[in-house]
Amino acid sequence: QVQLVESGGGLVQPGGSLTLSCTASGIDFSTYAMHWYRQAPDKEREWVAVLRKDGWSNYSNSVKGRFTISRDNAKNTVYLQLDSLKPEDTAVYYCKADRGPKSTYWGQGTQVAVSV
């Protein structure tokens, strides 16, 4: 059974930092591209970042320069470092493991709230 479990969310002040984690089980983690998405209240889910198995990464323009994606294949875990947080970063953050249309799995999400 495949499971992706996110953690690390919370309440933080503007300008603050958080580190999100997503630990996978039931998949050959190192062969998957790992993505982070987020969904703010009353908005569509939006893509945030990707880290492919070859080490290539990319970010949405809204987070580029502030967020950093990384992975530890030995721990089956992908991370998202969130720095210089803004109120508009408030959302539920989801990780996704992707190895093609028949091998895509989502986590349950972790809430990030940025507020004074």
C-alpha cells in the first residue's frame, strides 16, 4: 500500500520559515519525481516545485528564490524549505510522487498559515 505523509506545517509570522517533509512508503522512492503543490482557501490547487530523480528542480514564479526542494532517498523523504513566508503562502501543502499517469500518488496535506 502506497502512503505519502506530510508533516511540518504550522502557524508562522510573515518573514518566517518552515520546513515541510513528505515521507513515502510502498514505492521505489528514488525512481519518482517528487512535487509539492498547495491549495489556498477557495482557490485551485497550484503546483509549487518539482525535484526529479536526476536532481533537476524547478519552482513556480511565486515561490522561486524563497522555497527550496530537496530529497533524501535513503529516508524516502522529500522536503520543502519555506523561507521569507508571506500571508499569501497560506495554504494546505501536498506532496505528489509521480512516475507517469499510472503511478501518481498524493499525500493528505499539511496546513501552513502565515499571519501576524
